[in-house]
Amino acid sequence: MFRRSLLSLLLLPLARNARAANAWSLVSADEVERDRSAPRKALTRGLALPNAPQIQVLTPEESARLPHPFSVHAKFIPAPDATIVVSSFRATYGWLEIDITDRLLQHARVTADGVAAEDVDAPSGEHRVNVSIADSLGRVGHRSFRFTIA
């Protein structure tokens, strides 16, 4: 029992380093700096369409300070009369709405149920990601979420 605990304790940093080695960058330091220095604009999205898909962010929690790397999990909830159109998934970063869709699609799993991304990395500081998904009736759901990297 003691050997197993000691071995686990010794291997934990190796596991963390292996995970960090697999990390991929959600946004670059240059993109973050460009977004942070941009003048803030008013959000122009209108009211959500009735019965538009909902996007429920499961992780990260907005109040938590996240480590390097972290995970992102969101659930798509269509109205009962529609289905999610996976090919409509879009993601942008920050106030400048830098398109990060392709970057996410390369590393994340996007299905009709939601999106899951592991080993995500971003520069330290506060970040904002905007996600959208459409349903089979053409209604688009939007969700912005913020997180902080320690």
C-alpha cells in the first residue's frame, strides 16, 4: 500500500508534464494582446430567437482560476422540434471576435450533443469565448463565457 502511494506521488508530476506536452493553444499571445488593446464595442447580437438551441457550458466554471492546460465541455440543447446542425458550430475569441473555429475543430470533439476539448492552453489572464450553433430549423443559439488562466 505504501509503495503504491509513494509511486503515485512520484508519477503525478510526470503525468502533469505529459498532459502539458499534449496541450494545444486556443489563442496565441499575439491574439490576446491584440484583443486586449482593442477598443471595446457594444455587443450587437439581438435577442435570442424563441426555441433557439441552448448552449450550456459545463466546464470551465467562470469563477474558477484554471491551470495550464484545462478542459472545455459544453452541451447543446435543441428545442423538441429540431436537431442540432453540427456543421454550423462557430467559435470566436474576445471582443475582436477572432475566428477560432478551425483551431477548435482540429482538437475538440464536436457532436450534436456538444463540444469537448481536452488539454487546452491559453496565456495567463482573463479570456472570453463566443460559441454559436444552429438547429435544423435555422435558429441560432449563442453563448459567451469567460474564464481566467492562473
